[in-house]
Amino acid sequence: MLPYRAYDEESGLFINSSSCGFMLEVSPLSGATEETVNMLSAAFSDVMPDNSSLQVMCWASPHIGEAIDKWSNARNTAPDVYRMLARRRSKFFADGGWKSPLPGTDHLLRDFRVFIAGSAPGPIGKNQDALTAASRKLSQAMIGIGATATALDPEEFLSIVDEWIRPLQEDRRESVVWRSIDPMHYQLSHGESSITVHPTRLIFSATHDVRCLSVHSWPESWTQWQGNSLIGSTASDFQRIPCPFLTSFSFSIGTDSSDSTRAGLKATRATQQASTPLSTFMPMIHDQAREWKQVARRVHDGHRLARCYYQVVTYAPLGTGDEAEQQVRSLYKANGWRLSLDRYVQLQSFLNALPLGTRGAP
């Protein structure tokens, strides 16, 4: 099922069954100015080649042991009382990724990690220069706004994908060792792991209830800094996600000529419908005509159209999937989003959320 095949050490690109691409890990942005948003928008729309895909993922990882160890080890040379406090605090927070350290609440500890993956169909010889340049320019753009950006090596890539396809209720995980002579999808296979497919969920190794939700209706407007509200509230238990989760925002980019043609046709058609008696019974046609006119103007000014798809994947311990799904729906609904469960296509939706795969709605 997984498309990953090999890693080209010279270019730093991953070779898949029908595409190739790169993956960066960037530091999360807890806020941004209008200038930052404009820089990100320009980077995402300009650096990728035609007919390519870009994906931004946020992983609320429960594996916090390494972060706790770093904090604790930094106090090894401190006086005895501080070392004792560090040990006790480390023990107190040890299982905080899956079990709240505050009884009666869903205040879990998480290591938020953000990834950007770009890919293009075809062999590496066709796309190497364009994708290598895109990876470099995206890294420079992230550094330019004060963030960090690091290209994942094959072991880091295998390790993070292994977290997503083989969830474990532990605070630490061992890294996956890359073997250059073996196909990468073989190295992600585990004889003791299994996925049971149900119409509304996936059961991983009889321990985790994994559910994929997608956007049914989007908010009318949304800004980058509002994304903080979608990872859970710091004050309200009702608006917290009680399990690890993965969000994936992917978009496919066409060509300048196809964007211009599509926007022009849509704007013309919507304007024609708005002037017919049909608009009396369907008032939203006027809004659609106005929106497509604006889109056509933006495309004419050099902007690009993109086909977008947003997903939320929850990793709930078996038996708690319904509660996790309901709280995710409530959190997004409170912020103007409406999510729907991807019924009967849970496996396809899950594979779509993974990096460097097929983009778009399953």
C-alpha cells in the first residue's frame, strides 16, 4: 500500500512508485504577522513546479520522553535539590502523552511537529532539478520568517511514517534504521502489526481506534494565526482533543494556462447563472459569481489555483474513538469548520494523509 521505494542521497529526494519528492521538518509557528503570511503565501505558490503537490502536516505526538530527558539531563550538574526536583517532575510527566497528569481532565502533553512535503509525478530524472530547488527555496523562506527548516534524511523519514502507521502507547520510540539495499516500504512492514478496516474507523493492531475526518464546509475566512485554536484549548476541557492527532492540508497545483482557463470559464458560467431566473430560487449563485470573478482577477494578477484537501486523523486508544471523534468535531465547529467522517473510505483517506502519496479527496 505504501508508495515509498528508495532515497537518492545525491539529490536528497525520495523515490516513490509513481512520483518523487522531499520532506522538511519546520518549527511550529504559534503566531504570525501579515508580512509573514504574505511571505508564506508567495513561497508556497511560487516555488513548486507545475502539476505538483504540496502538503503541510501537524503531528501532535505523544512521544514526549526525549524532550523530558533533555530537560532533565540539563540539570544533572545542578545542586542535589534541583536534580531531585527534576527527577520527580520527569516521573510525574512520564505518561503525559496518553494520560493526563491532571486527573479528570484531557490536558495531555504533546510534542507538536510540523512537516512540509512536496512531490511531483514521474521519474526522478524528470523532476530532480525542480524539486531540489523547491526544497531549498522553501527552507530559505522558513528561515527568512524566523523558523527552522531541516530536510529529513531516510531514517528520520522512516521513523516518522512508522509512528503514523504503527502507533504505540509509549513515551519513547526507537528510530527505524535505513537499509539502502532494501525498498523503503519493506522496511516499514512489521509482521506483528495489522490494520482492520471498518466503514467508519481503522483498528491498528487491536490497540488503537484511528479515524479520518475531512472538511465538509470551510469557514468563510481563515488566517494563519487562527490555527492555534485548532490544536485544542488551554482552558476548556470540552475543546481539547483527548488523543494524539495528525492534521494534513494538501493542495495540488496545475499550470498557469490551465488556471487561467478554468477561472475564466467558472466566472463566465457563474455570471450567466446569476442573471437567469434560477438565481431567484438559489440566492447563493450571486455569491458564487462574485467569488469566481475575484478568483479570475487574482489569477490574472499572477496567483495560482490549487485543489485543496484538509484532513484530521485521530489516534484514540481502543474503546475511546467515539469520544475523540466527537470532541474533534466540537472543537472545529466552535471555530466555524464542519467536519465529516470519511465513511467507507477510511483506508484510502488514511493513505492520502501520509506524505508523498496521492493528493486530493479519496
